Amino acid sequence: MLSYDELTSPERELWDAFPEGCRVDLRTGAPEADAPSSGARWGPERTVRAAVVMALLLGANDDRSGGVAALRLAGTRITGRLDLSGAEIPHRLSLEGCRLDEAVRLRGATTRTIEVADSWVPGIDAELARIEGDLDLRRSTVEGGSLILVNARMAGNLLLADAEISSPEEWAVLAGGLVLDGGVFARRLTTRGGFRLPGARLLSGLFLQGARLENTGGVALAAGGVTASTVDCSQGFTAQGSVRLRRARIEGLLTFEGARLNGDGTALDCVAMQVGDFDYRTAAPLSGLVDLRSAQATWCQDSERSWPEKVLLEGFTYGSIRFRDTPSAAGEGETPDRDEVARRLAWVRRNPGYAPQPYEQLAGWYRRIGHDDDARRVLLAKQRHRRLTLSLPARAWGHLLDVTVGYGYRPWLAGVWLLTLTLLGALVFGTHSPTPVKPGEGVPFQPLVYTLDLLIPIGGLGQRVGWYWSNNGLQWLAYLLIACGWMLTTAVIAGVTRTLQKN
């Protein structure tokens, strides 16, 4: 047990100020001299032992009434290990502009708000801690160790704005299972090592605007299974490493507006993610692929130039989608122009190989906003893509369906072919005289009706059976028109049947 006589001058000042919660400020006022990064050179006049801090936080000298006891230090070097693991700490700890020689240990502790702002600390271990307030590390530097918050619970917020966390290990921040009644506010945070918080529950969200997470060749942000109201990775957010949001549940907004994601392999993993509003308008295309398989978004806005060459889209569903980098983008109640549809089809084709679901999902979106023509255009593109995967005979049949009726999505093509062949036959047959099968009987020869009789395979108009050609060339033309009539009829039936069935 420490006695008052053993305390140094700054320690006695802290001891006397603690019962009233007064701040002890040992800064000189010179910015260079007061920088915590140079705090290893601070002398005894600015030094307090960690044992004194621990003694006060655990109940020493808090008998004086009339104030709220709190430990508030500024511009101080704390020597020794500040180890409060498992402790119940009834007082607030506030360190501003301080330097701690050793890592802080709060594993399993129960405490009030902890503020370590504008300070330098070689690591913080608060695994399983219960903090009835905020953990404030704004503008601080954590160097040489990680910030560990595994399975911790906070009634307030985790404040990391403008902080720098550098760890020699893979992870700069370890916060798996973290539960916050507030949110993570980490604007302009810089890490050297990944930010890991799988399974975390963040009531007020995760805010990483302008943050820079560096874990080159690894995972910059591991947030799989996170439950949050908002995840904001915008305003210049940069990830040197992949971003993982697999199975995340985000009720409101997930935004990458203006972000730069530079991961190898899979740069953005959103498999089975559920999100309300998905804003994918990055500052530049990703260096790796985007995986959106089985993800769900109520509303999605994106930029065509943001997508990488490969995007895994199978199973990705959305209630609404639109480009926001051109004035031609279409939303609910707006009319998508043909260029927008073509660009959206090019986006679907970024999915490697052939997958029908992305086409069906896009066509369904166009149907919901009342643009059936665009939906049919998407489904036609789907059939053309599918044709590339078929055998040679099947591809030949597919080409015939495409040319004649557009796989049933352009039935008017059959009318164009019928009209063209009818005019061709009428003109050719009209310049020659056929031979009657039974001279003196039957109806007079009419080239137009005769051509129609050849093209229509069902029924008869009485012309085809009443006349024949002694000219072999014209007879073969008649056979060709009969064959074309059967092919057109078969293609129309096959195309119409295809549109009435799910492929």
C-alpha cells in the first residue's frame, strides 16, 4: 500500500486532485516538448507511476465528500504497467497528451468512461471488459501493440477519430464479438494491420470516413457477421487489403462512395450480406474482384466505372438499382434509356461464365418499374449468352430462333420474314406461267396467293395443289418456301413457348 510520504511531487498533486475530479496538467505549453511521441525524455517532474494511478482508481483517497472523484491527467509520463485486469473501477479515467511506457491491461475489468486522447500507448488489452460509457482514443497513437476489444461491451461509443494504431501482428484492432450500445466512430483512423470485428453488434453503426486501413496482402477490414445500423466507408476511405462483409446485417446504409479498395484476389467480399441501402460508387475500380453472391439489397446505386473486371453476381437480389454517374440513370418511376440498359447488361456480363439468375433479377427489376420492352431485351441477352455454352447443333438451332423470332422476345421478326418471302415469291412467280395439274379446272393462278399457300403449312388456299412448274429453278424455289414456312412456324411456336416458361 502506497503512503503519501512515498509519493513524488506530481504524484502528490494527482493524489490531492483526485477526490474532486480536478485535472492535473503538467504540460509546458511548448508543442514540441509536449508531444507524447517524445515523452520518453520527460523527467521526474512530469512522471507518475502506474501503481499510483491504479491505487487511486481502485479506491485510495476517495473518502472526501463534496465532489465526484475522477483521475484526470494531462502531459504526463506514466511508468510501469497499468494492469487493472478483472478490477471493478468506479471512477472515470482521463488521460490527455500522456505517454504510457507499457501497454494498458483492462482484461475483464468493469469500469466507467476511459479517455486516452492525444496520447501515446504501446497497446491496450480490454478483452471481455465492461465499460459503462465511452472508450475514447481520439488522436492517440497505439504503437507496438494492438487494440484488443474481443467480446467487450460498452454502453457508449468507441471513439477512434484521427487515431493511429500500428501493430507488428496481422491485426491492429481485434474486436470480434464487440457489443456497443453506441457506435464505432473512426473517421480518419490510420491502422498498420487489419481491423477485425467479426460478429460485432454496433447499434449506432461503423463510421470509417476517410480512414486508411493497411494490411497489404491480407484483410484490411474483417467485419463478417456484423450487425449494424450503418457502415460508412466513404470520403476517401482506403483499404490496402481486402474488405470482408460476409453475412453482415446492415439495416440502413452501406456506402463506399469515394472509397479506394486495393485488395488482392477478392477485394470486396459481401457474400450473403443483407443491407438496406447499398451505395457502391468507389473512386476507382477495385484491384480485385467483388463477390456479391447471395447478397440482398433493398436499394442499390452504383457507378459503372467503379466495378472491376470480375463481379460475382449469382444470387444477388435487389429491390431497386440504378447508375448514379450519368443523368440517364433510371430509378423508380423513371424511364431507363437503351444505353443504360446496354451498360447494365455489360455489368451482368462481368460475372464469370453463364449464370441465369443475374439476368432474371435485372429483367424482374425492369418489369417492376413497368418497362417490359427492356425486360425482354435483358432476357434475349440471357439466351444469347446461354447459347455460347451449348453444343454445336443446339447453337445452330439457337441462331435460327434468334434470327427468326428473337427467342420469342421479338415475334415481329417472323412477320418481317413472312412479308419478305411473300413479296419475293410473288415477284418471281408473277413473271412466269405455271402448268395446271388439271387443265381447265381449278382457280386461276395468283402469284401472291400461291406464295402464301407455300409458306402457310397448315390448311391450304387451293393454289399449291393446282399448279406445278416445268422450270426446275422455280420448282426448287417453291420447295424452299415450303421449308421456310415450316421453319418459321416451328420457330414461332418454340419462341412463344419459351416466353411462357421459366428457363
